[in-house]
Amino acid sequence: MKKFAHGMRYMPKNYSDEAEAKLQQYKRAGCKLPMRNLLRTEEQIAGIRESAKINTALLDYIAEHIREGMSTAEIDHLVYCFTTDHDAIPADFLYEGYPKSVCTSVNDVVCHGVPSTKEILRNGDIVNVDVSTIYKGYYSDASRMFLIGDVKPEVRRLVEVTRECRDLGIETAQPWARLGDIGAVIQEHAQNNGYSVVREFCGHGCGIKFHEEPDVEHVGKRGTGMLLVPGMTFTIEPMINMGGKEIFIDETDGWTVCTEDGLPSAQWESQILITETGNEILTE
Ligand code: MF3
Ligand code: CO
């Protein structure tokens, strides 16, 4: 007779007995709960924080160097060199065959723009730089928008409102809230400003793997979806379009996602940890 079931071992919890009791209470009420492996241990949280520190320093470094006249391939080079200089790996590189170390999404590109020597940043452009880092096996992920030169006021407003959408999502991501609460605040803020929310791509659990459960949708209904439990780490990364929500994928590279109507799109991404008292912003 076997003494232990396969894979059974002591897993230290990073949340209290009080939180455990709450978890059981919500379970009895029929709430969808995260799998236990999504509740990070203190050791895992420490590792994710280290990775996140490098990822944030990388975006600060890009912020210092990005400028008009630069190609998006130059951004890719900066990302590759900075990351490897910090003994880390760009998580994008060869992820599902992705050919570069960063996604650079300019103007009407919604996400997954592939850096190119032929793509030069011009006065008036907006560009999302999305970077992801693997450090000692732990994953981090974030993106920011950069304005190149003089950007039209209505485009600047899109960028600002999108950041507000992300920040409202973070404020809403409290322990014992629901995933649908996050989607709802983001969707309402975008639509109240006359914008639309991209549906095909969402935030995601991130930390032990690049993309894991849960899917964090940027539209939703309050009081629905998975329960938010202390120890979860995931991204919130709304893609907001100035015009319609429809998108298409560029067939020449199979990656670049563009707005159907050619109008601009913006995105801001943070990775957070749900704690017993609120949340901790890991990356931004
Ligand atoms: N960084 C993106 C995210 O926020 C994922 C990019 S995957 C790649 O989830 F393959 F396109 F790099
Ligand atoms: Co992400």
C-alpha cells in the first residue's frame, strides 16, 4: 500500500485561518473559487516580486530612451540587452513562436505589435511597450503607453482614460470581490467616455507561468465570476479603442492586432497581488 498519494505534500499557505474560513463560506454559497495552486506561497511571492522589480526597472529604462526617429526594433534591442544584463529572460521571446523580446503597438495597433527596423516612431504617435520578464523561473508582466512629440488632445485623452480604466480595475481588485466587478468598472468607464473595450484579449494569472488562470476580462457584471482570494497574482490590461471594438490580426506576421476602423487603441497593464487587506501593485 502506498503511504502518500502522488504529488501530496505540505504546501505552506500565505493566507490566514480567517481567510480559509471565508473561502469555505463563499464555497458553500456556490461561488467559483480559484484552484489552490493559484494562491501563491510566501516563497513564490518573494520570487515574483524580484522578477517584477526587474520588469518595472526595464520600463523605466525604456521611458528614458524612447524618442522620435527611433525604430521599434531599437526598443526590442534595449529590452533584450537590459533583461539579459539582469540575468533574466524576456518572456515574450519564442513564446508560442513570437519572434521578438517585446511587443510594440503603435497607434491603431491594439496589441502584439512586432518590432521592426522599418517602423520608425514619428511625431504624434502613441506606442504601447509591453514587457514580460522571467527571473529565477518567476514571471512578471506590464505595459505602458508612450507619447511621441505632440499628440492630438483627443488621442491623449484616450491614453489617459485607458490608464484610469486600469487603475479603477486595480482599486476594485479587493479580497472577496469578484472578477466581474473588475470588468464592470473598466467597461463602464470606457463606455462613459465614448470608447469601446476589446473583448478578444484579457488579463491573466501570472507568476508561476506567463499566462495562467484566471482570465481577467475587461468587461463584466458585478457580483459574477471567480472570487478574488489573498495570494492570487494576475494582470489587469485593458485595451480601449477610440472607435469600434472590432479588431483583426495582420495576416503577414500572424501577430499584429489592429483596430478594424483604423482608429487608435491604447493599453496599460499592471500585475497585482491580492492580499488580505487589499492588493499590492507588483508591476506598472
Ligand atoms: N505581454 C503580453 C501580455 O500582456 C503577451 C505577449 S505574448 C507575445 O500578456 F508572444 F506576443 F509576446
Ligand atoms: Co499580460
